[in-house]
Amino acid sequence: MIHNLYETLKAFDSGSGKGKYYSLPQLGKALNIHIDRLPVSIRIVLESVLRNYDGKKINEEHIEQLAMWQPNSVRVNEIPFVVSRVVLQDFTGVPLLADIAAMRSVAQRAGKNPKCIEPLVPVDLVIDHSVQIDYFRQKDALDLNMRLEFERNKERYQFMKWGTQAFNTFRVIPPGVGIVHQVNLEYLARGVHKKNVDGNLLYYPDTLVGTDSHTTMINGIGVVGWGVGGIEAEAGMLGQPVYFLTPDVIGIELKGQLRAGVTATDLVLTITEMLRKEKVVGKFVEFFGEGTSSLTLPDRATIANMAPEYGATMGFFSVDDKTVDYFKGTGRTKEEIVALQKYFRAQGLYGTPGRGEIDYTKTLTLDLRTFAPSIAGPKRPQDRIEIGNVKSVFTELFSLPIAQNGFSKKADDLSKIYKTVDGIELKNGDVLIAAITSCTNTSNPSLLIAAGLLAKAAVDAGLMVAPHIKTSLAPGSRIVTEYLSDTGLLPYLEKLGFTVAAYGCTTCIGNAGDLTTSLNNAIINYDIVATAILSGNRNFEARIHPNIRANFLASPPLVVAYAIAGSITRNLMIEPVGKGKDGRNIYLGDIWPSSEEISKLLKYALDANKFIRNYSQLTQKDDLWSLIQGDEGQVYNWPKSTYIAEPPFFGKHFSMRPSIQLIGSIKNARALGIFGDSVTTDHISPAGLIQEESPAGRWLKENGVQKSDFNSYGSRRGNHDVMMRGTFANVRIKNLIIPTKPNGAQVEGGLTIHQPSGEQMSIYDAAMKYIVKGIPTIVFAGEEYGTGSSRDWAAKGTHLLGVRAVVARSFERIHRSNLVGMGILPLQFKNMDSVLSLGITGKESYDIDCLTADLKPQQEVTLVIRDEVGLKRVPVLLRIDTPIEVVYYKNGGILPFVLRQLLESTTPASLDKILDSAEKI
């Protein structure tokens, strides 16, 4: 065991015998500091740093710097955070597994033992992103969608099956169990971990990183964890600490209780709006106060889940009695529950803090009694609209000049009726997709029961949903279906079209499936601004469906209400939801459930026996998953496939020394793209449906794949040939290099102008031309570049297109880190400089100077802009933020660095240590 640094290793009664733990109170005494004044989340990270002290990667200075955290210090120190486990979803998990498999191939070619590449912490991959809503509004939709999922993804699932036998610590949760974050909350999270170290049981908190940005949902039960790119998670799996700058911690005091009729979704959309304005990107957010104590655990998880939407690294809630009750209700063992209580009490971490107990960087106050029912949209989660204002806001958007609102309609077009070829009447603002989906809300029993009660009242009143609206219910776990059935509410949802269509992240991730040909043609031919209403957390452009331009987030009961209303332009506060029996107007208040009705049924949701039974049978004999056969062996054989291919990031002749000289000026670069503010990873990364005439679609057809078998970009993340062709190919992305249309609207789609030819072509085709000529490329952008899901392919694809640097006004946290992880320079304009102020058009050539061998984090470098008139020298900030990121960059990225580290350490003794430390799940 690591020597007793500061004499902090203490014994305690775990409830089932003696255990040991690294005591934070004792560390406080040793350092003579009031450690109980530190934010709870900081203390949990500090425990990891203390426990994993080895004098090399983690030294005494790291411990003391974090223990001495001050609320308003300048943040320059990096924290080496070793997590207890890693969680993956399949879209991000498959390319990560492909990378590790490729590392084993490199090890084998280098004459090394392939087993030197082995995850050193437990890794769970939950398959939840691959199912699409092809079938809906029918009893067998779930079965049919799952069968299609397995047909489309057989090659991917075979690859994952290989991974489960090749790696000791790699486990797969099969399709049809639930959404990764809900499975994490209900099953994977253990509260505290224990392991045998030198004959002693050592206890420590559950901590993790995940390859989905909504990993933060686990913060709702007091687990420290957040989303990282697959690139960073991979390094963490292979023994590298997760490095991050010491954060500010914003304390949010919640007061009062939610009013009747107001849901957790309304609360979280308000928090998202407020904290986006507060600019909490890169910061921890910690909730405290008596209002926090009043929230149910699922309500806390709903708020924590949306941390990426409000920009924070985490949205953290402390362990308290509500946490313990949730652990009891979800079937955790008595031993685990007692250990959770005793451990957190021993550390002084138990209970929700009150006002004045913690020193925060800044404290904000929210009164839960002030919130109102709301939705958010039409294309950002932070754009909250109270439902009484939805119609007027939508109308106002139409009234703006086309170049501002992004739509090509006018206010007087709102009431115009268009007809499809099969006679369906459509208007702008009509709802065409209504989905109860996504981890945010389908994890919350009060919201699902509210939706069921509203559906019952609606059906009883004689209301219905128009048959052309694509409705679906995709619960967060199988438990939801059980309690909706037990309460008798599921049949009413089904009567309105909300049949269970999948257990997975469907519409929210872009797996809504397609609309009918008739509807698609009408939208395109008449330029209709159709809408989607979903209980998700993401509504970025083209994410839900490429032809639906206005997408709104709402609570599950409001999703049902708007599906009945059929249009986002109906003011549900004063206008009827629809006409019921005998033509009577039915208003939202007539069918909205009371708090008492919801509370009465919640007992069905937290039944420990349900959870124990559900998670003890993840797969059964002869089910679809058990019939999948994977290859065997320690090294993957890489059969020809359009789904899985050996990644090119290491090369067939990997060198133990970086073969590309990255340090030095970038000369005579060209702009591949110039983008505005809030360009998301949905714009950058391949996502959703693959268009037939896109570069990726053409490549698939050339390789014998029929359009009906294209599947989604997400399902093909294991093949770089598809993914690099889909990078910057979003149908709604706006490259400002392309001149505007005559009406002032910006051209949409993944196009650029190649220089110096002046020829317009796809971004992919231009990138290949530049690569052939050996010309480096640069991407320019505005504020919040890379907002969105933690998609490693947004960086990987950028790298494969030959982009050497991204110059932006500001970056989203995960994407900035991923760019560095792929050897791409993130550069930030200083002061008020921007593409607009500097007159950058894309016709220029560019140099980046001052990239010397002694590169320093956040140093100033020079952007040289050269046009026919002359040149400008512009200082920009190097957003390589930490010393370890400098090392990653010099190695060509984090993955080559980690691989070199592992291959260098494969002496027999060190390999035995690696293998011994990898505990089999």
C-alpha cells in the first residue's frame, strides 16, 4: 500500500467489518487548514489525488495545491485525477475500442506482448445509441426496431463481443436495457468502492469519466464525474490521470419548493438559461440549501444531466438521506448502503450543505417557487420560452430578416396551408415529431407518470394525436415500462401513439428515423418550417431530422400536450389543446395532473425488487445479443468492413519517436472553413442520417452499400473512411467562405471554396486537394466553438482532413481538449479581435509563428494573415492549457503519447504489474 502520507490512512467501521480509507479531515489537520470549508466536489477529487499519490505522476505538490484551494485564485495548476471507472456509450465506445485494438496491433507488429495494452480500471460500455425509430405507433414497434438494430449493427456488435473476451476489464451492457446514464444511475454506480490492498480493504468514493457529455447525470447521487472525449477517456483507461485545470466552483443555493404544475424540466431549462448567461464553462457547479434538500433524487439527476447545456463541467449534489433512499429503492445491497453512509460520514461529506458552510467562488440563489412551465428552442437548449410566449416568439422569428432568423419565411406565412400529395394539410410550426426520449427526463418517474396521467385525461376527454405525427416513447430503462404498466397508464399513452419503441437514446441523438416521402417532399418543396417536440436535452440544428428546422425541448407531459395540439403556434395557456367529445374545447388545465395524483403513484417507481430482477437478467439464452458471435484472440484481425476499420492514427510503421515535426511555424496555410458563433459538435462531427449524395454516401455506394443499408453516422463511427467524409458535412452548417444568397441568407451545407482555384466544392474534397499538395489548413470560428456532445470524431475528423489549427473567439471545454488530443492547435483571438474585425474572407494565406520547442501553456503566438494588399500580424492565445497537453501535442496527440509510454514499459516485470492491476469485472 502507498505509504501513509500525512498519516492520513485511517481505519473505520464499514458496517461489515474493519476497513481503511484516506482521511480528508486528517489531511486538513496535517496541513492546518479548514478542509470542511472546501466545496464537497473538490474534496472528493482531493481524495483521489491523495489516494493515488505515487511521487511521480502525482506528488505532494499536487495534493497541497488542491487542499489549499481558494475560491478566487488565478487558476494555473492542473489536477491529475485518477478515476475509479470509465463508462462508454456505443457511438463513442466503438471507436475507442477500435483505437485500443489498433494499439494491440501496433504492439504485436513491434514484437511486444499485446496484453500490455489493457484497461487498468473497470470499463462499462452500454449499447444505447444504435436503435432508430423506424417503427412506431404499433404494439410490436420495440421488437421490430430491435431486430432492425441488430441487422444493421451486426458487425459492430461482433466487434464488441470480441472486446469482452480480449480485455479483462471491459464489459458490455447489451441493447434493450436502457440509456447509459440511467443504467449508470440505477445499476453501475456503487457509491463507494473497495479493494484489497496489502491485506487491507481500502474504501474510496465512486468517481468516473464517460464518453458522453451527459455523464454528469451521475452527479445527482453525489458521484464526481463528467463527460470527456473518447480520446481522453482512452488515456484514462490506460493508466493516465485525467488532467484538468483547478476549477472555480459556483454554489447554487436553492430555496423553497416547486409550485404545483411545474416540473423538473421547467426547473432545469430555467437553470440552463441562467447559467449560460453566467458563463460557467469549465467550472464546477454545486447545489446546496434547503431547496436542494427538498428535491427528489430523480429531480437532482435531471438537473445534473443538463450540466453540458448550461456549460459546467459538473452539476453536483452531495450524498444525503435522499441518496440513501434512492439506493435502497433501486436494489443496492444493505452492505453497500451502510458502507456509503459510514464512509461519507467519516469523511465529513454527508449531507446537503447549508448557507455559509462552504466557501464558493461565487454564490447564486434560485427560488424554486418562481419557475413557470417552459420549453426551449428552436435550436439551443438555453433558449427558454414560457409556454404562454411560444406562439409570439415563433412569430417574431419569422418577422426577422432572413439572414438573422435562419428561416426563409415571413410572418404572414404562419397560417398558410400546404397539402401533401396524400392530402395531409401542413402549416409552418406544425409538429411532425413528438418523442418522449432521452436520459434527461425518461429517468424521472414524476415526469413519466405525469405524462401518463395527462394521456389518460386526454383520452378520457376524447382527444387524439393526428396520425401523421411521428410519436414515440423510448424509456430510460425497462423499469419505466414496468411502473407505467403497474399504474395502468401505459395503455393511454399507447392510444395517443406513444408506444414503447426502444430503450435507448433515440430522437435526441438523431435516431428519430425518417419521415414519410410525402412529408419530406412537402417540407422541401414548400420550404415549410416544421417542428419537433421532444423531452431531450439537445435540439441543435439538423440533429433531430435534417428537414425539421425548429426543435423544442419540453417535459414529457408537454410533449404529449403539443402532440395533441399539433402545432407549436398554439398558445396552450389560453387556447384549447384540442376538441374533445361532442366538439368541446379542452384546455391544458383540464388535463394537467395534480401533484397529489403524481405523488400517489410514485411508490410504483422505486421498488427494489423490480431493479434487482431487471439487472440480474441483462441477457437471456437465445435472445438477439446472445446469438451474436464475436472473434476470439488477443489481437483483432480487422476483416474488411464498412463499419469497423483499423484506425490510421498510429500508422503501419509506428515510431517510438514522433515522426512528424509538429513544433515550428505553420506556413502558407489555407482556410478550410470560416464559421460563426455556437458551432456545435453536431455541426462538425458526422451525426444522424447519411445523405446519398454526400461524400460519405458516395463512398458507401462505391463500396457496394445500398442506400437502405447506410444506417447512421453514429453506427459507422468505427470506420474512418466514412467519418472523415462526414466531418463538417452537416446540412445546416454555414461556411462563411461561401457568398450569401441574393436574399441575404447564408448558404447551408458542408461546402467551401478551394484556393487559389476559387472552385466551390465539398469541404472533404477541398481538404483532399490541399493534402495532396502538402498545404496545411486552418478553421476559423466565433464564440463557443465545439459546444455539444463530447464527440471525439469532431476532433478526429478535423485531424484527418489535414487541419493544423482552429482559431476561435472561445472554445467549449471538451472539444478544446480533444483538439489538443489529436495534435491540433486551438488558438483563441485576443481582446476584441475576430474574423469580422480582421476582415478574414478565406481568400488569404496564413502563417502561425512562435511555435518553438519550449512551447508553454497559454503562451502568445502570432497569426500572420497575408492577402494581395499585404499582411497583418495578429497575437492569439495558445489554448494548450496545461504542461501535460504540451507533451501530448509534441507527440502528435494523446494516443501516440500513451502508446509510446506503454510500449516502453513492457519489460516482463512492468508488464506483470500492468496485468495485475487490471481487476477483472
